[in-house]
Amino acid sequence: LSLDFAAQPLGLESWFSESTHWPQTLIAMTLKRVGSQQGPDFERLRHLMDAFPDHQWIAAGGVRDEKDLERLDDLGVAGVLLASALHQGQLTATTIAKWQAKKYPGKPGYFQQP
């Protein structure tokens, strides 16, 4: 399930507050941050993680570089969706492999180096 945000939550208000039927892992996507070079919406992620601590959160929108990945890791997100930083060369496969190995030790991944 992706909870999408623009200037406000996109969809029915109850989708964002009634967690009874949510899956264990959710995506929090701030659409205005996608490709913006503004960084992830750390404040919104922190709020969601504090409000719904029994869920795992995947951050989406705004990841620029390795510093953002480290900050998201420190925040405790379960994962990250990113594209623009890869497309623009701000993150490399080597950087992703390093972060992935740290976050998920012993698990194979797409970005593992031979």
C-alpha cells in the first residue's frame, strides 16, 4: 500500500488514519519531492513512523544521495524507493550495494558486485 501525499494526502482521509486493514509494510510517497532535489520528507516519515510504529515504512520521493540513505537508515525506514538519483548519477550501483549489504546482510540483491 502506498500512502501518497501532495500538498495534502491523496485519497480518502480514512485511508491515512485507519490502519486496521493496512499491510505490514507501507510506502510513504511525497510526490512533490520526486526528482526535486529537495531530499526526502523526513518530517512526514518520522510522524508516520511515530503514529504507526507497528508497521514497516518504505520512503519514496526525494532521495538525492548517500547522505539521504544514511539519514533514512538512522530514522529506521525498512526500505527506499528511488530512481532520479540513479538516473542522474548521484547514486551508483556500488553505493546501493554497500547500503543494501548494511541494511540486509547476507541477502542477495540486484546491485551486488561480482
